[in-house]
Amino acid sequence: MKIGEKALVHLDAYTDMVFTGQLESIDPMGMPGDFSPKLRHFSATFSIQGHDPRLMPDLSAAVDVDPAGAASAGSTSK
């Protein structure tokens, strides 16, 4: 993954909302995984393009990173 890669952000609380996002940063140090000493997890920060009144702090989300850059620009909400 590289800074600037496009992603789709799906909010867990609002399954009908999908935002286009972008990778802003990745922590340089990985934390050990719970299941294997060979696995590491890294925290990453994504920006979200667009806005919606339901978008607020502390909402959980799933992020699909698109390394090919094929995520469409803008946000969509149904």
C-alpha cells in the first residue's frame, strides 16, 4: 500500500452509504499479531471525500483499498 491510494469506505452503521477515501498514513511499526509471531498489524489513516450529516466521529467502517486506483471519485449515498 502507498500513501494516496484510493479506497472505498463502508460505514457499519449505515450500510447504504459508501464514500471514496484515500490512504493518508500508515504507522511505520507493526504490532505483533495475536495468532502468530510472523503476523503484524499496522494502523492506517484514511481521509473520506464527501460529506453527509450522518458522518460523525467514532463510527466504525470497513475500508476496501483499491491498489489499481479504480475507485470512482466522489461519494455516493443511497
